[in-house]
Amino acid sequence: MDKVAQINFWYLIAAVLSILFLQNLYTQYTRVEPIPYSRFQSLLDQGKIAEIAITENHIHGKLKVVNSEGFIDFVTTRVEPEFAEELDKHDVTYTGIVQSTWMRDLLSWLLPMALFIGIWLFIIRRMSGGMSSGLMSIGKSHAKVFVEKEMKVTFADVAGVDEAKEELIEIINFLKNPVDYGRLGGRAPKGVLLVGPPGTGKTLLARAVAGEAEVPFFSISGSEFVELFVGVGAARVRDLFEQARQMAPAIIFIDELDSLGRARGAYGMGGQDEKEQTLNQLLAELDGFDVKSGIVLLAATNRPEILDPALLRAGRFDRQVLVDRPDKNGREQILAVHLKKVMLNTDVKVEQIAALTPGFTGADLANLINEAALLATRRNATSVTMEDFNNAIERIVAGLEKRNRLLIPKERRVVAFHELGHAMVALALPGTDEVHKISIIPRGIGALGYTIQRPTEDRFLMTRVELEYKMAVLLGGRAAEQVVFSEVSTGASDDLARATDIARAMVLRYGMSETLGHVAYEREHSPFLQPSMPMPQSRDYSEETANKIDCVVRVLVDQALECAIGILQNNRTLLDQAAEELLKTETLNQPEIVALKQAIIPGAVARSCNRAGGLAEENIETIK
């Protein structure tokens, strides 16, 4: 309901009230003055009443006028005869009075009218504010608009993504001074697509661009364009760009672009599909607006592989900026930003926290700091210590400690040897991640114990031998059970799955098999958002090749298990001693782990772990 309609409505209400008020005044001033009922009885006895008209409460009549042919109108209020006779005996002048009911009559009309009008206004407002974003404003954009003074975020609040910030500085320069920055004929990109995993700061970057440029910022999610009714999303796209043109220079930010820009025709929907019409309108708007008008479109997604190719071509989203997980230096910068609000102990080292959190995004690091602060608050500390950060990391990575979960002595012993199997194999093999902690305290949903390994530096490439050693570490728990108890348990199910995935990736994706050659038999999934459920893969190879793949994968896993078994058999005494210590203390920290590493028998690794790939090629025929 627009403002003009509201003004006309209130004018109508005022007119109705005025008419009723004037009507009441007219009735008051034109009616005949009443006479007392006793006077009426006296005039009646004197024969001066010409005629009367009797109603329920009143008597209307005319008086005879002396020396005139006319009549005088009168009205009086009736009084009960019995009561009138009593008053006459005492010579009392009396009359009946009827209470004025014009206000009551007026309210009897106005109150129901006001009630119905209120219900009507309530329904109209609900329709314009709810019901799939409104029937009255269904084609209006729902973007949140932040003016220059409201945007407090700047590049000083964004850390760990220096390359992405450099790419976006040009946008700010064009918006601030388009004439000088375009003096050589260059133009600002029409659209900038921020691509990266969830939690890396894509939305924060977009808000920082608006804060630095000091221009209005339109923020909307891609899902807010799509509605049940076909054509609504396209109308909202038009309205969004129209609002931006009126406030130019401005920035339009569309978060989760993949919900709007999914590839057309990929899901068997026709051209009348609502999402396709919305995407078509967005493409038209990107082609239609001039960058000189000062409008820049920013968008963010973590699934670029499903976007429509027409959306990514030059002239629409001219620039794609990768916002990846931060490296160690980036994590230090992010931690420095978030730690400003936390009371820290002197033993807290930012570089140490950064080294312990490989793979953490900016959102993960912010959550880590919050968890550490809460842990320190829970124990009534005056500051947050490094131990709080270590506990927070374990809580995020492994889950919540469950000390009340009691294990029977046999299971507790199996868990102790299982975790020490992982740790000792990792400590024995070169190039593996550093063992940080060993514990048999249950955590999370199904972890009865855990061994925490953290890399000393960020790694982006791994050799074949390093992958084989990684599988041996994963199978160290199964190897310990086999060496000590001569039987295996269900505790290694996740380890087996991860080791098998590594072996299969070595064969199918990395070409690390002499028999199968340097051929990729499987394409890699999305690097930004791994599917939560197994996705069926197309097989572009024969059944004979599939058999060979299965054989090589099995031999790789078996050889890794043999490597782990050999290490533990050569250090059986040390394994038993360490297990007894772990059963007593429940946790082995860094000093105990260093002593354990120094006690491992030298040379056992060379005798136990030959190059698994060569043995795998030799044993394929045996497995067949």
C-alpha cells in the first residue's frame, strides 16, 4: 500500500467524521425546544394544545397561538402518570429528560468501521511484508542498502588475502576517481567474481571494498531473487539495478551466486523455469549498464564449476579473484586482527598458533579464538594461555572430551596400542607430519582415542614415497592390533577408508603406477566443495583395466600395512612400555613423544619399508 493510497484513505475517514459531526450540530440547532411535562399538562387543561404525536418517550405537538392562525411546535418528555399525580399534589414542576445518545450512536457506527479498517490494513501489511516476500511488493528488490557512513569495514579488517586485496584496489580507484584512473583508455571491470572455499572471507572482502570506496553498498543473496512465481526474480533484478543507478556510484554484491547462476539446461528444466529467467535478466543487465555510470557488480561463490558459461565470459564477470585458504603468514595476520580483543597471556605465540592450524580458514581461526577465550573464562582465568588454544584446537579437530564414557579394560588396552601404533610409525618414518599429542580419552561421537599430527609447514605437493608413508601411518593402528593381539577390531574402519582413498587416488588420478602408466582414469572433484555423498564416476576404461586398478590398489594398501607391522615388530618392547605409560596417564604430550622418538631402534625403517610401488607391480600376478 503506497503513500498516496494511505493519504487518500485518511482523507476519506476525516470527511466521514466531519459529515457526522455537522449532522449532529444541525439536529441540535433545528429541533424544537422542549417544555416541562407539568407545563404540558397545564396547557392541556387550559385547552391550548392543538394536536400531539405520541412516541415511546416523547410527545410532539403544536400550541394554539392567541390572535393568530398559526401554531407553535413543542415537544416534551413523557412521565409516568402515577408519578405525575404525586408531583401535582405537591405543586412540583417536573419534566422528563432523555439522555443524549448521539455519541453512542456515532461510536456504534465508527467502532465497527474502525475494526474492519484495522483488519484490512493488517492483512494488507502482512501481504506486503510476508507471504513469499509479499504480494504487494513481490517484484521489489530485497537488497540491504548500506550508505557510506554505515560501512565501517575497511581493508584493515581483512587479513591473509593480500593478493585478492590487490586485485580489488583497482575497483576502489575507479569508483573514487574514474577520470584519472581511466586516462589511458582502461575501464573498470563490469563484474568481479570472488571464488573460494566457505569461510575464507569473500563477503568481508566485498564489504571492505564498499567501505574503502565510500559508496552505497547493495547486499543480497542469490536465493532471494528466486520465488515460486515465474518472472518475480527477473523483476527483482531489474529493480535492484534501477536502485543502484539512482544511487551511483555504487556496489552491488550478490552472495551465493551459484543459487542464481546455475548452468541453464543442466537439470532438464525448460526455458520458462524461474531460475533461468532470473539468470537471463541478470545477463541482460550486465550487458546493458555502462561502467562509466559507476556501478560495479561483485559476486561470491564456492561452486564456480556449476555456474553458467555465459555468466563467466569476458564483458560480464571480467575478473575472477581466488580467495583461498590462508598460508602460515596469512594465518598469522588473521590471528593478529582477531586477537586484539582478547586478553592474552605472555606465553601465547601467534606464530605457534598459526603453525598448529594448517588448513584453517579465517572463520575457523575466529572460532578458535572464541573457543579459547571461553575455555579460559570457564576456569576463571584472568587471561587466555597457550594451553587454552591447544585445548580449543583439539576440541575443534577431534571433538568434545567425554571423560564419562567408560571403556572396559580390554577395549581401553586395545585403544592404547592402536593409538601408539599410529604414533610410532609416524615417528619412525621420515617426512611425516609431526606427532603433537597421543590420548586415549574419548572425544566426539565415535573417537575412543586420538593421535594428533600437525605439519611443520604448509605443503602443496607430495611425492609417491610420502603418500606411501602416509598410508603406513594410517594403518599403524591396525598393525599394532595385529602384532599385539593377533586379531583386528572395528576401530580401524576410518583408517582403512582413508588409506584406500589415497591408494586409489595414486592409481586413478596421479598416474603413480608403472603397470597402468601415466594416465588419469578419474577426474578430480570440485576443489572448493567436496560432495558430502559419494558421486558416481563414469568409467572410461575397460574391465581388464579395472581389474588391474583393483589389484594395484590392494597391493599398495597391503604393502603399507606390512611396513607398519615391520616397524612395530622391531620396536615391540618400546611399544609395550609406551602403552603401559599411556594407560596410566591417558595422555602423552610433547616431552614424552620426543623421548619415544629417540628410543625407536635406528635402521628398522630401512628393513621394514621398501618402496611399496615396486613390490606392488611385482605382486599383481600373484593377487590375480
